[in-house]
Amino acid sequence: MKPISALQYFTWSQFSKPSNDRLALRAIKKNKFRSLVEVGLGEGVRCERMIRVAQKYSGAKTIRYTGVDLFEARESSETNLKLIEMHRQLNGLGAKAQLVPGDFGSATQRIANSHLRTDLVIIDCGNQGDVFADEEFASAWKFLPRMLHASSQVMLFFPNDEYEVFNFLDVEDQLRKLDSGVEVKRAA
């Protein structure tokens, strides 16, 4: 696959919709991220762009990408995204891509030990308002620290272009609050 041009990166990083995608692409370029985990693939556009930006700017020979989604088990009101089609799409990019069917809670527990030192974790929270009040989300959050390193980032994407960004210490702080029973709320 031909690398993206500087103009293509500029277009994606300035005009992609939703604007949360721009945030992810800029972070990948700035930090030279090469290991990506995405939970909730949406329409499947962001993943290809993230991989291609990482390939251009990370300097790594191989980009590691893992996508977690319900795929065929999505609700009928959501965009239909087939596992086999996404697999074909990502195979053509030259990245080490893995797709994991499931939700954030179940999949994070399964992949945490094999995804040590992940640079960027993106969690598309969909329409879920207060994610930290959700018991399944809170239990899955406990597995994130083992996947991260000191320079990792975790981005939570919400509707209406809202987001929260956590570094490794923020993730551990949120976990301590969850473990101690302190009510954790979104910053927004």
C-alpha cells in the first residue's frame, strides 16, 4: 500500500468527522504511536486512517492494531459492520491487525495480557453517558494499566465530539477511585 501524503494527513487531521478522529490522528503523529487498540470501530473508517498515519510517522516497520467490536452482534439500529469484511480491509494495509469480537468488558479481559505496552487505546463510548457508573466498564477498566506504559494514552470518545484523554497515571488514579468506592464522573 502506498504511504499517505502530507496533504492526505492534513486533510484527515483537520477535517475528519467526527472531530474526535482528528484528535486521535494528531496524537498518533505527535507521539509516533505504533501500537493501537480501538474499542468500538464505528463505521470502520477511523481504524484504517489511524494505521496509515502510524505507518507514515512512527518510523516502525510494523504497526500493531487491535480492533474490538460487536461486529455482527451489533444492534439493528447501528451501522452493519462485518468481521470478515473488516479483516479483509485491514489485511491490505500491511499492519499486524487483530480483530476481537466482543464488548469492552469481555474483550479487555481477554486481550490485556497479550497487549502489553500499548501506545494508544481508544474507547468509543457511544451513547453511554456516565461510563464509570457502568459496572461492566469499571471492571474492564481494571485491566487497562497492564496494557499501558508511562507514555500511553487512553481516549474516551463520546457523542457530540466530546472526549476525555487519560495518561497512565490518570488511568491508575481512576482505578483507585473505582476500587475505593468513590463516585467517578466524566470531566465534561
